[in-house]
Amino acid sequence: APGSHTVLLLCGCELEEDGGGTSRGRCALGHEGKVYLRLDTRTRTWTQVSRAPGAEQGWEPDRSFNRTVLTFLEQYCSQWLKIFIKHTRKTLCRAPAPEAPGLQRGREPNSPVTCSVVSLFPGDVAVSWQRDGQELTEGVDPAVVLPNGDGSFQVRRSLRVSEEELERHSFTCFVNGTSLGEELVIPWSKREKESGPGLNTGQPLHSIEPSSQNVWMADKNTIFVICTTAFYVLIAALVICCVTCESGFFKKSTRHQPSAAQREGHTGD
């Protein structure tokens, strides 16, 4: 049919967390935004997801196309992914050490006490409150994790407690996470009570901004690896496209249709 058409080719790979670097590839083929075939890398065959229009018995990718795709998945994709993970992990691990500004409470009566930690990476942390050594569930708001502009995170969890309770009991905030190394223990004291809202940086709780020193900057080696990876991915895509064009992309497994001349000759007979 005249007009523009879209062919979908989506290939990628992932690494298993088994310590041996086992990779698993995947690839899908489609047309006009709909997937019709998926590649089974174990059997090295394509599985039909849905019937393609115009193909009575489905689509059959060309052999040269299959070789190109399998070579990309088995030889290049996992290698590039390992290199990319190695260098990006090295860079991201240079994130600044987490900071615990302490506990803050507004000057208004019965304002919640907020426990906050900034510059976390990754942001998977657990924040809990204790009163006199016993963990609290009542009056504790859900933890809020917010992203910073440098790729790190900040977490806050507030405790709603009266002025009388603060005077009579001892309250402590505990923070645990993979980026901390050890548990953070932040006790409530009269000093925080008198300091009013805001962090020790002088910024209000609702407008924490990452400092310029914490902004994530990739070194030259990482930039080189990323650019090199992108270049090879582009080359692989061009190779696949060339093979696709030369092979006709698909061999439609349809019944043989007679040509116009054959039909006219048959009619004349």
C-alpha cells in the first residue's frame, strides 16, 4: 500500500546476577507498531506471536538476517553491556557520602518532627522512629524519597507528636540503607527544638537543592566508553538494516500466486 510504513526491530540483552556473567538476549520483529515474532535464543528460532497481515502462514525471517541478529546478541551485546556497567558503576559509586542534618521541627505548636537524610545513592533506605527504645507505628508518616539533580536521593520521615510527649519521652530516628555502610542514629534533643525549621545549611525542608560539588560528572574514560558503545550499536544497527534490505527482510510463507501474464493466458485457454 502507498504511504509510509514502520518496521519494528527490537533487540537487547541482560546479565544474570549469578556471578558468572551469564547473559540472555531477546529480539522482536514487527510491523506498523505491532509485534509478530519473538526470537527464542535457546532454540534459535522465531515464535509467532500473532498472524501478520498478508501472510497466510506467517512470516519467516531470512537466514542471513538470523545470523546477523544472533551474532549481535551472542558476541557483542553482552560485552558492551558489561563494559558499560563496569564504568558507570565506578562513576556512580563516587557519589557524595550521605548527610544527616538531624531532626527538625517547625515553630508552630504540634508541628511534626522530621528526620531527613540527603545525598543518598541508591535511594533504598528504611527510616524508623523509636520512643524510649520501642519502635513507633502510630503518628509516623510514610517515608518520602525525593530525587536530587545529581542522581542521588533524599529521604524524610515525619513523626507527629505533641509538645508534652517530646518533653516526657526520648525519641530517636534510625536510618538503614546500602549506601550508608552503617546505621544512622539521630536522637531528638532540645537543641533541635530551639533551632526551628530548616536544615543546618539554612535551607527550608521543602527546598533542598543539590550543591554544585555534588553534581554527577562523568570522567573522560566513562565518556569514551559511552561514546564507543553508542558507535558500535549504531554500526550494528546499520549492518542489520543493510542485511534486512538486501534479503527483503521477510520471506512471506504464502502460497504461490500466479503472475498477471499467467492469469491472462489461462483465461484465454
